[in-house]
Amino acid sequence: MEYKTYLTVAPIVSLLLVAAIAALRKYRAEPPARSLSRFLLLSLWLVAVNGLELLAPTESLTVLFAKLEYLSFLLLPISFVWFCLRYAGYDAYVVPRVRAALIAIAAVLFAVVATNEFHGLYWSSIDFLIVDGFLTMRPTYGPVFWAIAAYSWLLFIVGVFVILRSYVFERGPYRTRSFAIAAGALLPGVFNVINVFRLVPWLRKDYTPIGYALGGLCFFVGAYLARAARVIPLARGVVLRELEEGVVFIDSTGRLADYNEFAEKLLGLSCSMLGRPVTAIRELDPVSTVLASASVSADGAAVAQATIDDRFIVARAKRIGGRHRKQAARGVVLTMSDVSERVRMQDELDSVRADMLKREHFAVIGRLSTDIAHEITNPLGYVSAEFESIKSTVAGAIHDEHVRADVFGMIAAAEEGLARIEGVARSLLEYGKRDSGDESPAPYDLARGVQSALELSRSDYSRVAVVDVDLEETPRIRARGSEIDRVLLNILRNAAEAIRERASATGERGRIWVKTRLEGAVVVCEIGNDGTPLAESDGLRVFKEFFSSKSDGKGKGLGLSISKDIVEKRHGGRLYLVSRDPVVFRMELPLADVSAPSP
């Protein structure tokens, strides 16, 4: 009767195994699912081949099918222990070399079983009996049988210990599932012991294959049934999966309970981490602070910022439950929003605001310089006119040649001073007229712009450097004159600062040289100095924002960066470093019209 019962139960169990294998296909990217699928396939093979053994018409076929069953008997323990290690999160112990060694041992043992008729080490003798119309084997076991039994059950014990150690002894969130896995490992052992030691006299059929199949189904129920057959509404699952925010749930014992796809990609989580303490998951380190704060805070909420793979993340943690004394906390929900784009847009907005403030600052300076220049020019005209009258009067009144020479020397010096004052006032007027906030491109004389910049920066270099000027006649270009003036002033003042640093060490005056010329379709201006040279690393960063070579903290590191933007983005030209020692900057401006809009 038990043989017919086996042939009735075997197809039902086989169909359940096929259904479980099909359900696991959606999780085939996960290592635990692959290991479990192999276990279920081997169990299916074992049930099917054992049924063929029972239906075999001859003794030789019966022995052949009995030997083929050991493909499953020897490989099932390996699949089981690998599944347990991966499911419990001990991926580091899943070493290919160890698996290869275990498979090699299984291959050797299978070879012993397959060649048993030559040595009798596995079955020392085999008797054949007809029971309920079925041809059955009644073997006497040899020493290799007990070696295979020890090998197989040792691996099963290791797997059960890993599951119990990880989830039961530590009182994790998956105790029920872990018990199901442990029970599944015991089922084939129970059936095998009953058969080997004849503990149930009336049960003559070996139900160990059914035990393996039921064990595999227990593993499936414990590990994946809750995920494969979700009872939550489909819409909720879709929302969590498609949500453009990371969602992570930590249970009341501080273990990872669930997460959505966004969180998986952002943090690098995997299913093997489910059930593990968050303190043991280094992928959660960037948000560990906010999780801890939510657990202990009075209102059960916390917010923090984190940077993960150059992405700006706002993490919010909220304790679930536990608001009332009689209500226990159910865990913590962590949501993560990627605000990288928002931060980038805010940086751009801040940059635009800073540029507007800077332009307004220069516009105020321009208006102020114009007012000052007017205040200087008006009385300067009266002084110059009166000075000419004094000069004519003195020329007719002094007859002593020595005195006359001295006086006219002083008059010449005074005239030079008045000319310089007039030049500065004229430069201030031109600078102020061009430095309006909505300046449009207009004809611009680069040589004259250089002369104005030299005049305005004279106080920076006059005591430390000699200036050599080589200004060739060049066509006028269309440019925003105040912006090009700003570039020239910035480079000249940087040159004076570099020479001042070197002069303080050597006591010698330095040299600044400025050249303009026409090269093809561009007007070129080169400004060089023999002051402190730039280091190689500084030469690569000299145009970067906030870079400054000044050691006293005076430099803000924006001058050259802004100058490069003015020349290249606003005027379609080029500004670059030609040489680090001596330091030479080269500016190239096209003769073509400027079409870049004002910011």
C-alpha cells in the first residue's frame, strides 16, 4: 500500500516543486533564490528518478535508477548549505574554491556508488523482493554508505546552524521563517532514519525523496513565499517601487526589514541584508545618524543631510508607533530624497545673485569715479589756465638765467603733475561712462584701454616695477569696454603684487611688460612680469574659482576666474597662461562682432 501511496503523492509534490521553481524566477538575480532553485530542481530529479526505480521492470534498471538518485543525494546538501549562507547574509563564506572542493568530493563518492558492483563498498549485498507488485531493493549497506551519510548530514547541520544562529538565537524579525527552514532540513533526515533503521515496521518504502521535496518546499515558504505571494494591494506595491524616493523600514529590534528599488540603487542594498542589524550593514552608515536620532528623540523624528556617491541626499526618519505608553514602537521608516538638482539650481541662483551684486558694485564705483573726475576736472581747468598766466608773467619778470632755469624746472615738474592729474581724471571719466550695468558692445581701442589701465593701476606698481609698453596700432574691436578694462586692471594688479613679493625678498625693482598686436583675425594683448613665478600645480589651477596664490589671505581667488569668463564667454575670445616663469598672460579678442547677451 505504501508504494502506491508514494506513486500518488510523488506527482502532487512534483507539481508543487515546479510551481515553487516558477515563482522563484522573478528573484533569479538574487543568489539565495538561485541556490534554492537548484535545491528544488535536485529534489524534483530525486522524486522523479525514485518513481522510475519503483516502476522499473528489471533488476538492472532498478539498480541503475537507484544509482542516479545519488546525483541528488550528494548535491542537495551543497545547495542547502549555500542557500543558508547566502540567505543569512554570509556571502563572504561562499567561496568558489570551497564549492569546487565539495563538488569534487561528491563526484568521487558518486563514482564509488556507480561502480559498486566491482567492490561492494556502498551496497555490500542487494536482495530483490516483489512487494505489492513492485520490484524493490533490500540492500545491506557498506562503509561508503555511512561516509556519504556523514558527509551529507554534516552539511545539513552546518546550514541549519547558520539559519538558527542568524535569525532565531538573535531573535530577529524572521523567526517563523527560520523555523520553517530548519524544519525543512529535518524532514529528509527523519524519513531517512526511519528507513535505514526500520523504525516503523509497516513502512517498507523509503520516503526520503518525498522528505527532500517537502524540505525544499519548507525552504521556499520560509524564504520567499511572503514575497512571491504578497497580500498587500498591487497599487501600494507599484507606488513604493516607482517612488522617486528611497524608503527603508527598520523593525523594532533594529534590523533591516524592507526597502524599495530606489533605496536599493542608492545605498547598494541586497536581499541578503534583510534581517541583519543596521549596525552591521555598512551600506547604511551614511544615514546611521538620522536613524539613531529618530529612535531616541522625543517626537520620534529626525532629519539630516548626507552625500552618497556625489549626490546630495536629505534623509528623514520617523518612528512608527510607540506614541502612547501602551503602544510598542513598530520600527523606524527612513525616506531619502535626492536633492542634487535642487542644490545645483540653488548654486546657480546664488552665482547669478553674486554676479548681479558684483555688477551693481562696479556700476556704483563707475558713477562715483565719474563724479570724482568731474569734481577734479572743473577746478583743474581753472588751475591750468591760471598756471599758464603765472608762467607768462614769470617768464617776463625773471632775467637772471640761473634763477630762470630753476623756476622753469619747477614749472615743468608742476606741468607734468597737472598732466598726470588730467590723465587720471580722463581715465576715470572713460571708465565710468563704460561701466554701466546694461553696457552693449561698442567700438573699443585696446591700446587706449591698456593705457587707461596702466594709469589707474600706477599706484600699485610705480614703487616696485618698471613698465615696458609696446603697443602696436590695431583695429578697434567691438567689446564691452568696462569689462575688458576690468580684465586688464586685474592682470596688472596681480603682476604688481607678484613683483612686490619678490622685491621684498631681493630689494630690486621688477619689470612689467605689455604688448598689443594684430595676429590674423584676433587682437592680442600679452602682459608679463618677472615677479614670483607660479608653481606647476598652481599653473593648472590659476583660473579656478577661489584659487589664490597669495599666502596672506588677501586674495579671494575670483579675479582671474571672472576675467576668463569675461573674455571667453562674454566676448568669444581666449585668456590663458603662456608661461609660469616669467608669468605671462595672453588675451585674444576676435575682430568679429560680439553677440553674447548681457547677463
